[in-house]
Amino acid sequence: MDFITLVSRELMKLTTIDLNADLGETVNDYIDLLPIITSANVACGAHAGGGELLVQTVEAAVKNNVQVGAHPSYPDRENFGRVSLKNRFSKEELAILLKEQISLVITELQKHGKVLSHVKAHGALYNDAVVDHTVAEAIVESASGYPIFGLPNSVLETVANAKGVPFIAEGYMDRAYTNQGALVPRSVEGAVHSHDLALKQIEQLCKTGTLTSLDGEVIDLNIQTLCIHADTPDADKTAREVKELLLSNGINIEPFKAQR
């Protein structure tokens, strides 16, 4: 049985959408993207970033009036957080690890008189939460009521809803999808879209409310925010042109508004 039930919805019916990016993972990766996006997911140091880079990224986001979320992960800098470690930790242990990471961003934001806007898991942690109830519960617990980004109709969404935590359904400009609406693993050829394919994917969303999976099946996508990865080639160019495409289709770009 597929983990996801696809829900029909035309993106054209939206009046606004949030644009987000995973930032603070490499030096200065935020410079070109912050003027374009409305939400930043700041790496907490477990898979990348942290320390002075976290400080700089948060400061730059505040100056650009971009709302800031925490981007925690499994503690695995060697593999950039893209290898599952779900069997290495209990739910309680994982929740503590994630809460410690999230608190770093919260503390830095407090220095600027700002509050955390959301939590978005990174890499393998994000993907595990799509199907694994224990991982999903650990993320929701660590988020302490802050809105959570994740794939629509995932286990993470189910757990967040059950706990009364706002869930922000996320789509991707630069990633390919499976027929079930999951992200194609990065180990598979074609998992990361080129600039041209990313634009084609968003143009299809704008016009039909659907996208085409890597295997060629047309699927519906129900989202509130769109992500671009800072380490994707031409990320700033893609994000800028996607923003222009959305605006030209009558969709305003604004920070998400969480609803309970």
C-alpha cells in the first residue's frame, strides 16, 4: 500500500505561496537566495553549518526580512545527514538531539528580537519522517509546537495533526518525484532537476496543479511552500525565475501563515 494518498488541488487556486531554502550549510550560501525567498531553513550544525555560519545566516535573514526556521538533522556531518540513523536512537534520544539543535537557532533569533517561525528536518531525517511513526513523533515533540514543514499526506503530517501542531505542506522546485508523491532518492539518476527541468515542473504546477513524476506519471500536489536547495546548481537563478513565473500566474509570494 502506498504511503501517500494524493489530493487533487490546483495551484492556480492559491492566492499566495511561500518560497523557502535550506541555508547556512556552506559559507555564504545565503547571499544570493535571501533576497528572493520568504522563509529560510537554517542548518543547526549536525549535518553542516552551525557555529559562526549559523550566526551569520540568521543575521542576514533578519536583515532581509526573511522568517527563520531551524533545519535539524541526524548528527552525521560525514554524510551531510543523508544516511538514515533512525535505528541508532530511541524516540526520546532523537527528540532531545533535535531539540538541542533547534534551540541554537531560537537563541540566535532572540538576539535580534525575533522568534522561530518553523522547523524543517533535513535529508534522511526528513525522508524517514514520511513513513516512520517514531521518527515523526520525535520531530513533532522536538518542535515544541512550532509549525513543521514536510511532504503532504506523510506520516509526519498525520502525527502533527494529531498533536495539534501546524503542518506546512512542502513541494520542491529542484527535485523529482515518484509516482506516489515522494521525493526520488538522490542516489537515483535524475533525482535533482536542472534549471530548465525545475522551471518546467513549476510551470506545470501553475497551469494544471499537477507535476510529472520521474517515471512519467502525472500526479497532483497539495502544497503551501516551495523549496530550493542552496547547493543545487544555479539555485538563485532557478529561484528567481520560479518566483517570476508564479507572480505572472497571479500567485503572490508571501511568508506562510500557519493555521491550527
